Amino acid sequence: MKDNRVPLQAHLSMFAAEAIWGLMAPIGKAAMNSGFDGISVVSFRVAGAALLFWVTSLIGPREHIPARDIVKLAGAALLGIVFNQGLYNIGLSITSPVNASIVTTSMPIFAMVLSFFILKEPITWKKALGVAIGCGGALILILSSAHAGSAKVGNIRGDLMCFGAQFSFALYLALFNPIIRKYNVFTVNKWMFTWASLFVLPFTSWHVSQLPWTTFTAATWLEVGYVVVFGTFVSYLLSVVAQRVLRPTVVSVYNYVQPIVSVIVSVAVGLSVFTLPQGVAVILVFSGVWLVIKSKSKRDEQKNVEC
């Protein structure tokens, strides 16, 4: 009899990870408004998570990992952590949490386009229409940011960086999903964040040392602590649990959770405002992603032929 607990656990894990990331946008933005910047937050995230994963790996299952796979995890770290977190956090520091969270919904579209080039998934009319509609929503969001007079509405440079972060993570899912499934979550994250620290810290250490340390309040440190412990350590742990079971396209769909959580919290605490163009952008991007997801995959088409 098939055990349904494993896929259910994977879905719950991915939902929890996305909800945590959704809260991270307003909480991280609050820390940035108190003196931290995007580069510093990335440095704290990679170094803090690397330390936490190494400590927890001492009490978790131990695995031998060959050198070639450690090198592959270096590539996964570049796309899934360094470029993804770097672009997102720097983008968040100059745009609104609402825009940053809306942009995350574009990731399934990137995942589907990359699947065409990397996994040879066919481009159907639904996929093409979905990509066009989603791009239309993204264009509205970018244009509204370009004419915005307030960071609470958005910033075009920040929006584009957040789009780059989603592309990087979609490429990470397409290229490195097999190795993510091969080892346990502690082994994968331990090495990925170790590589990320080696890539990031040599270039950011001096910058971090120049932060106005004496001006940070306890609340600011709690906000940074949330970003490191929950927004990075716990969420990446949960997401890798899900990635070992769910297909990349299914994982990407859970990005819907982020803007729902982020928009509600950001508007409620006054970090952002929600405008009509943003609402139209949300509808278009969500509609585009829905059409892309509804389109049959290569695997589904092969099953239909076999039947």
C-alpha cells in the first residue's frame, strides 16, 4: 500500500518554507531600514547558516560525499544561494517588500522556459500564452516602479534584481535537482552554505566591518536573527526536504505563498502600500503561471501515448 505521508510531508515542508520566506521580506526590510544593507544581510545569512548546518550535521546522519559531488554542490551554491540571495537581498534593500514578493511568483515561468532548453519540455500554446501574460504583469510592475516617487511603491533596479534572483533559483532547480535528491538535507545544505560563505565573505567582510554596530537595537538584532535562523537555516532545511520528493515545477508553484504573506504583513505595518498597478500585475502573473502549470509536461504526454 502506498504511503501518502511522504508527499504530504514534502508539501507541508514547502508550504512552511515559503511562508517563512514571505515573512522574511517585511522583517528583512525592517532590519535594512535600521542600518543593515543587502550585502551585510547576505553575509550574515550565508555565514550563520553554514555554522548552524555544520553543528547540526554533527548529530545527524553522516554520509561520505565524493569530491566530484562536492564540486557540483559549489555550482548549486552559486545559483541557489549566492546569486539568488545576493540579488534578492540587495533588490529588497532598494524596492518595496510587496514588489519583491510579487516578483517571486515569476519563478515558475522561468522554470518552464528553462525546462524547454535544458529538459527538452515542449512549448505548448498554454505555456506560450502563460509566459506572455506573466511577462505583461512583470512589465506593468517594472513600469509602475520606474514612475514611483516612493520606495514604498517600488524601485525598478530593485525589481530587476529580484527577477534575477528568481531566474537564478529556477536554473538551480533545473540543473541540480538530481544531486539534491542524492544526499540528506544536512549534507546538502552544509556544503552548499560552506561554498556560499567561501564565495561571499572574502568580498564582503570589510563592508560588514564598517556597519554602525553601536546603533543597532535589540529589535534589529532579532530581525536579523529571524532572517538567519528561520529565513535561511529552517527554510532551506524544509525546502530541501520538499525538493527530494516534489518535481521542480511543483516546488516553484509554492512561490504563491510568499506574496500573500508578505503583502498582508508589509501593508499592515506600513512598510509598503498596495496600488492598483500592483494588483493588476499580481493577477496577470498568477494567471500566466497558472496557464504554464496547467500545460502538460513531456512526461505526461509520453504517458498519454503509452495509454
